[in-house]
Amino acid sequence: MVAHAQQGVPAAPKQASPAPLYNTVKAKLLAGKQVFSFTQSTFDPAGYCEKAKHYDYTWFEMQHSTLEFKDVEAMIAACPHAAAIPMIRLPDAQEWHIQHATDIGALGVVIPTVDDVDRAREAAKWARYPPVARRSSGQGQAASIWGINGINYRQTFNDNMLVVIMIETPTGVANTFDIASVPGVDVVITGNNDLSSFSGFPQSDDRYQAMVKKVHDDTIRAGKIFGQAAATYATGPYSYDARFFQNGKSNDGYVPPGGRGRGRGAINVNAPPKGEEP
């Protein structure tokens, strides 16, 4: 039976359709797809722009590199609408780090070594504008990159932002459900090599895999997206349906120059960045 509006009573206004996400990584994750990156640890605008044509996102490494915000800012500006969405792994969840990252155009931050809800809340607090969070208005290049073609950057940024939390210690594993339940946290991933290091269990150990499974189960129970830093877990029995990875395959078969692996010229696109091998 079709309901008709009563005479003299105006029909309810149509709800405006949500604007499409310009953060294509978030769109892919919400569609149930896996996403992969390349890691950018040095100031190399030309090399960055070439690799950024081929991946879902860029993992700008600011925890374990000497990159500065001005370096990342210049690389983003060199090819502002590349296919790879710019995301930055920060050394912590401080306000000034997160505001710098978002002001220069990042659409995601990766926060390492999260052991408790306090650190997760700090990350979420500074990553979005009011009324949901506490990001303040700045003068960076972000609005000129994303506020194009009639898009209001200020009004759409919150929906396009990704806050990724890394669980890398047994303490973080124990607190995963509370961490993942923090409003504003979007993705929770295991830092596979550090979790092995902090726990003392090799990744082949059942006790290690039990921790990863707990992170997965708690993250899904909290309604968030699960991932693993190591793209070697993109498939197989220990993938646990992970969707977000550092490094991994490109979208078009592109292989970056100077890769790692066994044998001269061998390349392992799933390998962790240099210095982070187990």
C-alpha cells in the first residue's frame, strides 16, 4: 500500500545525497576492499609522484625517518591529485603533529604504539573539525587541494578523514576493544613486527597469532575496520580478513625500482620498509 501525503500537509523534504568521498581509500574500505600503499621515507618529489600513480595511498613515514612536514608538504603539492591518497604515520598523537598533517593535505594519520584509550582519544580529538572533534582552522594547502569542483573542504573533511591506530604491544592487545570503540577511530591494525618484538613471540608462534586474532575480533566487535601492517597477511589463513596494509601490490602491476628481496634485482613488494624487518 502506497502512503499519500494528506491534503494541505507538505511532503517531507528529500534528504540530500551525501557527497561522494574524495578519499578513495576510505571509499574502498567501506566497500569491503583491501588497500595497499608504498612507503615514502625520503624527500624525492619526482620519485614520489611516479609511485603515487599506482597505489591506493602513500604511507609517508615520519616515525622512523628524518622527513619534516615541509618535505611532505612539498611532495603533496608536486602532484596534488595523484591516485595515492596521502596519509602520514606520525610519531605520536600530539595536537601539533596531527594539525600539521591535516593542514598540508593528508587525509589520514597513522598513530603507532597505541596501548590505551587515552592515546586513541588524543588522535581522534585533533583529527577532525568541530562539532565532533577539536581541529582548528589553519592556513595550509589542504583546502586548495581538496576543496575543488564545488566541494566545501571544511564541510566534507570530517567524512573523508581516516584515523588509523596501530596495536603493537601485548598491553595494546589487551585493550583493543576499548581502543577501537573510541569515536573517531576508523581503522585498527596490528604492527606485526613490533608486536612480535614486544611480545617475544615469533610470528609463526600460536601465541602471537592468538594476539592478532584478538585484535581482529575486538576491532570487528567495535564496528571498525581491521588491518595489518604486513601485506604478507593480505591472503591466507592468518589474514583474518584484513583490509588495510602498509606496502603491498600496486593497482596496475607497477613494481617500484630498487626493491628488496633475495637475489640481484629481486623485489618483494610485501616486505616491510628497510630497518623494520623482523
